[in-house]
Amino acid sequence: MKIWKYSMVIIGICVLILSTLTVSAESITDGTGDVYYWTGTDSVWAWKQNNIRDNIDITEISSVLNGDKITITFKVAGNIQTTEKFGYYYYYNTSDTNYLVMAMGGNPIAMATKQGGGEGSYSQGNVVIDGNTISTEFDVLGDTTAQEIWGYAAEWTEVGPDATNHEWWGDWAPNTKFTDNIADDEPGDDNAGMGDTDDDDGNGENVGNNSDGGTSPPKTPGFEILVLIAGLIITFIIMKKRK
């Protein structure tokens, strides 16, 4: 009888211990070969889809909850690049907390913010880049159930305010996050530049319209993010000083 009681106690303790370990995992996957390419000929710019660019071709964004820590992982088909011509961004949003990771030029920034303010509402994540993966561990601030997971990666031919070559490649996961116009593959087609009716996932969704018809030079994505990064850093410093 005593052995039975001891066994039940041990089982109960094990259940309690295991309940504090990994309790959930969430993820989205993205197919390969679905990179978009912004290219121009004779000053006419257009998006081309289904390009191979392994180092920015997103395959998965996932999360694992382990006690009071959450690890969010971002993977590509090739390898994560740490030069200034590559940028990786991913987001994990719950009902009350936003987790954001940005890696450009080998200088990753990870920030978690909880809505409502107060103690513990801001924290920085620990970022590790290894091969095809960026892993970021955060302290859990609030709800951990994802309401939205998404990300994108970009590669530029030239970077900086003086760049003259505007071509670049980008991959969005899920593909529905790409909302610009896609030119038809067939040159001379009457519908060229008016958008494809099927996205890369085959969902039959229109990917949107470009008001300028694709004739104006594109904005280089990623650099506007630097303003957001600066704002987040300032906010984090202010909150740290108040504590």
C-alpha cells in the first residue's frame, strides 16, 4: 500500500513538472520557389513571381512555449545572410502582446511589447542566427496564443540613400501578405501589369493593384523599418529608466 501511495505521489509530481515545460507550439509553413522579384525594363517596373532565391525563401515561422519563455523561429531554404543587402523580419502577435524580430546587416533587434503599459510590458529577446535559422527567445509578457504569425525577407542589389539600382527580391509568409500588383508572365499580354488572379498558394485570390501602373521607381523596403527600430529603442530606454 505504501509503495502504491509513493507511486501516486511521484506521478503527481511528474505531472506538475511536465506541465511547466513545453505546453504548446504554433507555426506556419511557406512553399519554396515563391520569391517575388521587382525588375524594370525601359523605366517600366513590375513584379515577377516564382523566383528562386534560397537565402530569403521563407519555409517556416514557428513558436514553442516553454514555461515562462517563448522561442520564435524563422527559417529559410538557404542560409541566413548577415550583410546589409539582406533583411529578415517576423512578427508573432497575440491578443495583448506583440513580438517583433528584425535582422539587417547582422544586427538583429528583438522586442516584445504588451498592451496596456505597466511593469514588465517591454522586453528584449535573445537572438541566435545559425545556418538557415533565426531563433529568438523572449520572456512571456502576456497571452501566448498566436492570433497572427507572419514575416518577410528581402534581398537588394544596392542599399542606402544613394542606391540607383532599384531591383530587389522579397518573400512573404503567408503569401497573402504580399499585396502589390504582379505582371503577367507573357510579354505583350493585354492584362500585363494588371495583376494575377492566383497567388502562389493557389488560393485564387487577387493580389491587389498598383496605382502607378508599375512605371515609377520602387521604394526600397526595409529602410523605413529603421525609423520604427529607432522608436522602439527609445521607448525601451525610457521604460527602463522609469523602473
